[in-house]
Amino acid sequence: MIITNNPITILIVEENAGDYLRLKDLLQKMRLPVKKIIHAVNMEAVSSLISTINFDVVLLNLLLPDSNGIDTIITMDRFLPKTAIICLSGFSEENTAIESISLGAQDYLVKGDFDEKLLAKTIQHSIERKKILENLHLSNERFKFINKATLDTTWDLNFEENIGQWGEGIIRTFGYSEENLLFNFDIWKKWIHPDDCERVMKNLDYHVKNKFKNWQDEYRFKAADGSYKDVFSRGYLLFNHSGKATRMFGSTTDVTERKKLEKELADQQLKHQKLITETTILAQEKERNEIGKELHDNINQILATVKLYHSMMRSNENDRDDLLAKASEYVNDAIEEIRKLSKSLVSPTLGDITLKQALNDLADEVNKTPSLHLKLNYEVEEGKIIGSKKELMIYRVVQEQINNILKHSKAKKATITLKIKGPDLILTINDDGIGFDTGERSKGIGLQNISSRVEFYSGKLDIISKPGKGCKLKITIPC
């Protein structure tokens, strides 16, 4: 019992002085701790008390000078909505007792038919019932507010009676009316997409048979306009003592937009992956073409000349030494060309060479040609770790852009600058060549290859160029 040790304040609303004194005497005899007993002779007197005193229970005579019968209960419940009400009457009439309780009273006693023990028990039980009703009322209010606030559609399904009730989300999210708030299994199955219904029911049946309390599933649910929404439902199953499922509470979330966004993202990723694959294939084809060109135009021609000298030596013994010297010179040229070609293909990180050394070697090779002078500004602090994969990416980008400069720009000078600024690694390659209009000229295979490499590392590629103003390629990637 929740009030045994808490003194209670009691209001007696009784016009008859004799009945009041008898009640007061019984209250003083009972074992419940009483803090205060207040007496009022009519409803007007009660209205003057309710603002100054908090009452735990009211003993209410239904026949008062200014109020009569069930109206007395309605008025008292309005005056003291959180206080337990016990009706008192001189008539033992069951219908009156039932009606009193339905209108807000917690119990009903007939004058002269109870002693202090029954009175104490009635008071105690009435206060307890009132508190339970108050808690239930608060829970219902919270449930209503949650239904209004949440985007989910709550529901309650009674298996034994085959009846359920939707929350307000069925109206707000799916467009149904208040007439559709009540439902049963047949209605629920009717609103599940025909292609999903059998699977959902089998899943639920599996949980019920195995006494799993938590059920969830994803399916398509019919809206009031006939369209279907993608939904995700979660339910909590209740089982009785014999293991039979009796009830399930849960919620249904509209995930249509989420599924749509997931599909769009998947399509974008697939498209992006196809683009990367296509770019990679093009880059590989370009590389094969470059190798084939180098082999055909340089090495093959050199070896063909060596073969010609070898044939001439057989038929011209007088010039054999001179021809042998020239053939040997051409063989050395072929070896040098093969060395250059191999070096351009081998990753600089496969050996002990550093990125700085690899870029210096590249600059030295370029500077052996009279057409372009290449300068390297390596401003990365010694010992700063960039990462082997990023170093290879930087080297390949530099290699690609220098090839572009040599083939297309007609530049006399070019500069490579590599530095770290804040959280970013910045690579710039400038040349004084003929430049181009970036707004009109589409990216060639070389620049596409650079772009895909930079994008892979979540970097940014900027190309600044104008006709006759050279070109500046700037790459920014996170360290």
C-alpha cells in the first residue's frame, strides 16, 4: 500500500452534522495516519478551500443543498481532479454506485453500512486507484504527444482479439482517415505489397513460433492514394504464461526517401567507378601506344641500322673497323633508350630512391635535351612522411605533365614546386609555353589521367592557362 506511512488530509462534504460527527469518529478510530480533517457543508464551501489545501481524499455526500446526485460528482471531480472521491449515500442502489464510479468517483459507501476498518480500506484503495488512474492518464498523454512528435507510425496489435490500432502517423504519413485507425490482420496484410506479404508473414510467424520478442522487417506499404511506400517496421511481442503470443507493440517508419537516396548514391558510385575504369583503360592504352612508339621509332630504327652495318661489314672488309665502331655506338644508343623507357615505367618507390631523388633524376634527364630547361623546387621538410602511394602518385603526375609540356607546349622553361602548407600537400608545375583556352579545350588523355589520380586521393586539380601565357597546373591533396 502506497500511503500507509504518509499522513493524509481528508475533506468531508456533508450537510448533516450528525453524519459528519459519526464519520469523524470513525476516521479517528481507524489505523491510517490522518494529518487533517476538513469539513464543508456544501459545494460553495469546497470552492473556497481548493486553492489553499491539497486533499488526498474526499468523502462526498451526493445530496447537498447546492448540488444533487451525479452532478455533485462531476463538479467535485472538476474542483479536485487529482483527489480520490468516495461517494456517500443513504440509499443502497447498485446503479447509482456504478454510475458514480464511471463519472470519476473511486468508490461508493452506504451510510451506516461500514465501520472504521472498511472505511480505512476504502480510503486506502481509493487513493491508490486514483494514483494509478493519474499515472495511466499521464502515460496516455505522453503516448499521444509521442505520436504527434515522431515521424514513425506507432501501432498496437492484439493477437487474441485480432484487433489493432494505428497511431496518428497512419493519417499524417500514409494519408488515411481516422476511420482507418482500427485494423486487424486481414487489413494489415491487404496493405502490404502482394510481392512482400508472404515473406513478411513468414518472418513474423517464425518469431512467434520461436518466442522471439523483437521482430523487424522491411517491405512496401500501401498509402491511401494507392501508391506504395518503402517502410521499416519494428515490433515487441508479448507472450502469456503458456508461451502463446498475445500482443505486439511497434512502429513503422517511412524509408522511401532514404531508399531513393541510397539508390542514387549507388548509381553515382557505379558511374564514378565506370569512369575511373574507363580512364584507367585509356591510360593503359596510351601507355602501350607510347611504349610501342618508342620501340618502333627509336629502338627498332637503331637496331635496324646496326643490322645494316653488320651486313655491310660482310661485304666490305676495308671499312669493317669503322662500321663496327658505328654499330657499337648505335647499340649503346639502343641500350640507353631501353634504360630511359624502363625507368619511365618502373615505380620510383620500388627501390631505395626517395621522391626528391626521383624528381631530381627526372629533371636531369629532361635537362639533357636542348628543348626544355626544368627546375625543381622541393620544399618539403626532410623526414616528413608523405606516404609511398602518394609519392608514386605525385611522381606519375609530374611525369605525365612534363610529357605534355615536351609534346605540346613549345615551352623553353618549366618549374616543379612541391611544398606542404597547413594540412595540404601542394604541387605546382609551371611552363612558359603557348598555353591554351581552358574554357574551350577539353581535357586530353594525359590530363584525364592526372585528374583521376588526384580525385582518388580526395584532392583538387586547378589548371590555369591562356593562349600565349603558358600553363600552371596546381594540385592540392590532404597530407
